Amino acid sequence: MNIGRACFRGVALLALLLLPAHHRDASAGDITTGEDAVILDETWDIDIHSPEEARVRYSCRTQVLTARGAEEYGAVGIGYTPWETIRDLHASVETPQGKKVDVKKQYIVDTAQFESYELYSDWKVRGIRFPGVVPGAILEYGYEMETRNLFFVPRTMPLQSLIAVRSRTMIVTAPSTFPLRISIRGGNPETNRTEDQGRITYRWQVKNVPAFKRETDMPPIGDILGEVSVTPKFIVWEGSRIDASQWDGIAGWD
């Protein structure tokens, strides 16, 4: 949600990350061995309606495997801005015995994203704390986000994370006339593209990906992990059309 100065280690790691995902998985064995948690299933379903409007449906199921995992992953946060509205938020905890308990409202709280910056005081985080988390429990949550500014729509799907991933999927649907920039680096996810009634749907998925391990003196994790990136080539921000296909367009708007 991560080594450059030691040349040999850096080259070795980058070579591993650039291998197709199925190649890495083949020798990984049980991806949960020694791990504190595993993402069982994570999905972004992004439906772009226009240069100004989109809907994002997100869901995630994570199983904690150790006491440390219960402590580290027993809470999550959903960031949102004045251009976004969270709908249909739901969360639950499934015990190791299979009993599913919904998270009650008192465990869901809004706080500021940037508490020390008045300029962004209306940027919020909706925090969820999962009660009674123990090793073996499955934590699940999901929501729908309506956005009135494509700048804030999720743009990337990491192909690897700091914890193991059983399944991760990103789906993007947009009008066939709407220009998107799509890039994939550092991996080889399953890819599918379909077109129907003037709309194109892209789908990317990875399965059984082992956790990424940090090393000393490594570059920022965002520069190392593979990802699928989907970016609109233009957006409309409060009536102003912005050419997002090049930096000159961004600078001109700014």
C-alpha cells in the first residue's frame, strides 16, 4: 500500500520483479509461510461515465495469521475529498470458527487526512476498526465511491504488496471514445479487453503473489513494485478542461 546503492542486490531484486508473475509464483511455495496476513481477494471496479464523473466499487478480504497481523491490519482507512462521496460502506469480521459479525457504527469514524493543514481540512479519512480480531479471522470491507473529479479516481493496481496476495483485480470501464493511457511495468498480469455498445472494459488480475520484502537502503517502494497504471488523458476540473496527456497541459492549467 515498498538495494539501489548496493548494486548487486539492486540488480538481483529488479530482475526478480521483472519476471512474469507466474514465474515468480512457481518457486514461491506457500506464499503465507512466515507471514502475518494475506489478502484473500481485492478488487477495484471503476466505471468512468464522463470526463467529470465516475463510480468506484472497492472490496477487500484479508485474513490475519498472527497476533502481530491482528494488531497491524485490524484497522483500515478510506481517504476521500470534497469531490467524492462514499456510499454503501460495509465491514465485517469472520471468526476462525466461521461466525460472521458486522462492524457496528461506533467502530467507523471520520478524521482529517491532514490535521495540521487548514487548506485541506475538508479532506477526510473514514476509519474502520475491526473488533475482536484474532489470528485466523477474516476482515472484509467494501464501499462505492462516487466522484465528480477524475483526478481522484484510483489510477494504479500494485502487482505486489508488503503482504501476500491470493487474488487482486482491477476492472476499468469507459466510453470507447474516452482516451486512456495504460501502462504495465514490473510484471505480467492476466489481461482481458472487451467492447460492447460503445464501452470498453479492461480487466487485469494477479494471483498467488508472495509478499515483497524490504531491504536496507532501498529506493522508495513505489519505484520498485510493479503496477498497472490507468490514467485519463484529459479531465475536467470544475469546468476547466485539463490536458493530462503531457506536463505542458498540467502546467498550463496550473
